[in-house]
Amino acid sequence: MNLWRWLFGPADDKDGYEPDDDTGGWEHLPDRDCGCTPCTKRWQAAVHEAGHIVAYDHYGEEWLWAEINEGHGLVKSGPGELEADGVYVYMVIGQAGDVAEEMVLGAAVGSGGDAANVAALAARWGDPDGETRAWDDATDLVAANLDAVEGYADELFEKGVIYP
């Protein structure tokens, strides 16, 4: 399996990604500033997941690894108990990805289900204002740790997978 093809999807002319044997099947290695679709999606995913990581760190919650590929990502968390206050922490962590996108990229591109998960948690625990409060707290948290978000995003963009 070609790793670059797996990470970035199929090559086509419109993205400027023509197969080239010198770079493992791609015209260039990932570059967040190049502007091609695969690199742009990878940077968006890196920023989003970095927002989650900073929130995990802030609350002292365990995360095992984070990974991204073209436009998708995941932060694998450790085992945790969802008690009432813990649910709210996870709501803030869930909102932090989209908040990071808005702060770093200027707009949230898409969370892959985080917003729906936060809404479900708020409904399950009977907290009608939970989504809004979690968004506000995530905004404060990300703003106070924007350098850390960008640092994690850079590392995740470059490596594809990072560990605490």
C-alpha cells in the first residue's frame, strides 16, 4: 500500500498531485501552505484535533494518541468515567475542535460528528444550555492556549500521528 495515497486519497490533476516516484507517489510532501486540496484538508484536520488535545490537557484527561489523514482525524482518549461533571468536561473537549478551527482558520469546516455528540450529551444529562456553555468555555480555553493548539497542529500535520 502506498502510504501517501492512503493519507491523501487518489491523485488527480485538479489538486496538482501527479504521481512521482521520488516522493512515494506524490508530487510533493505535505505542506500546509501549498494550497492544494489534500494539504488544506490535512491542515484543517490537524487544527481541529489539536483543539481537542489542548482541552484534554487542560482538564488533565488522558489521551493516548492523535492521528489525521486527509480531512479526518481522531484523538483516542483513555478510559474515563462519565459522571455529571465529567460529561460537561467532555462537552467542552468536543467543542474545542471546532473552536480551534474558527480561531486558527477563520471558520469551522466540519467536526465529523462532534457537534452532534455534544448535543446528545447535553440532552442525555438534561442540560439545555450545555452546548452554549461548553462552546463559551472551549472558546476561552482555546484562546488562552492558542500557541499550544498551533504547536500540536504543526506536529500532527507533519507526522500524521502523535503521542502525549
